[in-house]
Amino acid sequence: MATDENAVIEHRAYARVGLLGNPSDVYYGRTISFSLGNFWASVKLQPSDNLMILPHPAHDLVQFDSLTHLVNRLQTDGYYGGVRLLMAICKIFHNHCKENKISLREGNFKLSYDTNIPRQTGLSGSSAIVCAALSCLLDFYKVRHLIKVEVRPNLILNAEKELGIVAGLQDRVAQVYGGLVYMDFDKKLMEDLGHGNYMPMDLDLLPPLYLIYAENPSDSGKMHSTVRQRWLNGDEFIISSMEKVANIALEGRTALIEKDYAKLAALMNQNFDLRREMFGDEALGAMNIEMVEIARRIGAASKFTGSGGAVVVFCPQGSSQASLLEDACKAAGFAFQPLQIMPSLLNQEDLETMSSR
């Protein structure tokens, strides 16, 4: 943490992969996720006379070559960008500190960001920007020790909710904690504590994994809508299926601890099959389904990393099978790369805020 009040503060937050159990985090379920070193967002905070949120030169375009350029840009990227995310976390952070009687020192800053996380790939690009910004605010105001690690994912999610982004806590937990994390979102825990039980796991338990993603994916924010309403309405099929998805994470935790990778492969495939039964092919999208199927056709296990746009793959037969998959992905026009798992970024000050349970 920077000690000089005029020092520039910079933090990264990494993309995340939902390995097992998603999307049950939104339904009092369980998940296993990890932070992905291949892609990240970075936020820089620089002390200044006025508080400024700086637009990104590529992601927050306000100057166009023509009306057609503007319209084409909106059709591919939507009305999005990082400025709104930075503003939202500033508001949520301020309000949380006020409500919890955490005093904030005087002083202004400039916030800017950069990201290389592919858009709309279900790799949590938006929350990575918010997570990195929150880390900068914690250090600028020197309140890292006053806001528990378990609470920080809620602040990130609340900032995104301000903007109408549909999501659960899983992604934000993975990005705050880093590394490999097992998460239990038990209803009583959530109601009593306001957060789940988050248990870091040893990164060495994971086998080599791969990522497939589409260059022009669909919007992941539209995927949860009808299923959530059916769950709220008491639809027995959705409720029982979501419980099965949550149990996949529980079984997966044991499989990883025992390094039973045949079981892991079966659970990954089952996770996707249950999602497909609940959401239906139209909601998932043909391109997303093809990314899963392309891996399965060569005998690999595969499932969405999030809500669509990218797929996590395990090749039980090793590197030769991965080479076959890489060729198949190139032929289909999909990006393919080995996953790099990022270890936890939490420091001693962070760890001391965590609840002992």
C-alpha cells in the first residue's frame, strides 16, 4: 500500500472462470471459481485538485468519423464503457463508509482504467474494472483494514446493480480473493452475514485447463432473466435443477482435493447439460453451444466460464488432445489458449480483516 499521500496507486483485477456450480450463486447455491491470469483490468488513481473520472480512449469513445461510425459502434459495443463503472463504485464506496461511520480523509483524485478482457465473453470484464477501482479507493483513503474482504464483493456487485447489470456474487468473490475459491452461498449464511462462506483452495489441485472464446460474442447480461423469474415463482424443475448444479460444486471440491480428474470432467459436462436444460438453446445461443460441442467432439470436457461467450475446457488425454482442439477452434474461427491461474493477491492487512469461522 502506498504511504505517500501524493503517490500514484495502481491495481489490477483479473478475469475469472466459473469452473463448477455456476449459475447457482444467484440461487443460494455453491460454486468453484478461479482468477484468470490471461486477462485483466487495471485502474490508476492519481491525487489531483479536482475529482476526475477519465474516459478510456478506445472503450469510452465520444468522437466518431461519421454518424454511421457512431451507429455501428453502438451496435457492436452498446452504450457501455468504464466511466459509469468507476462512478458507480465511487458512490457505493462513499455510501458504505458513511453508513458504517468510516471517516474518509480530504483529497481528490483522477481515476483512469485500462482492460484487455475480451468484451461479453462471460469473463467478468465489468466487475474487474470495479474491483481494481475499489482496491485503489481502499488504499487512497487508507481504509483497507476497515472493510472486510468478505464484504468487498458485495460493494462491487452493488455498483454494478446501480447500472442494471444482472449478476451474482461469484465473479466478484473470485476477483477480490484471487486464486481458486470454493464458495457456499447458503441462504441462512447470506441472510445472517450478508455474504457467503468463501474458502480458498490450493492452485496445485487444478489440472491444465484451456479457454475457448468467440471474437464477437453475445451479451451475457440477458441470459439469466426467464430462469430467475421461474425460480422466484417456485418452478419445481428450475429449483431442483439449480440444487443439482450447486451440488456439482460440492462434489467438485472433493474431486479436486482427491485429484479425481475423471470425476471433474464428468461434473463439468453435467454442469453445462443442466444449464442447457434450464435455459434452452435459444437463450444460450448457437455460437456458445458450438464452443462447448467443439471440445466435446474430441472427447474433452467443457462448460461456460460464465453466461456465455467463453468456455473452459479440460482435456483428459493431455496435450495431444489439446492440440487437436486448438486446430478445431482455428478452423471454426474461435480463439483458443491455455489458462493461466492467478494466485491470490490478498495481503496481510486484507487477511486480518477476514472472519474466522
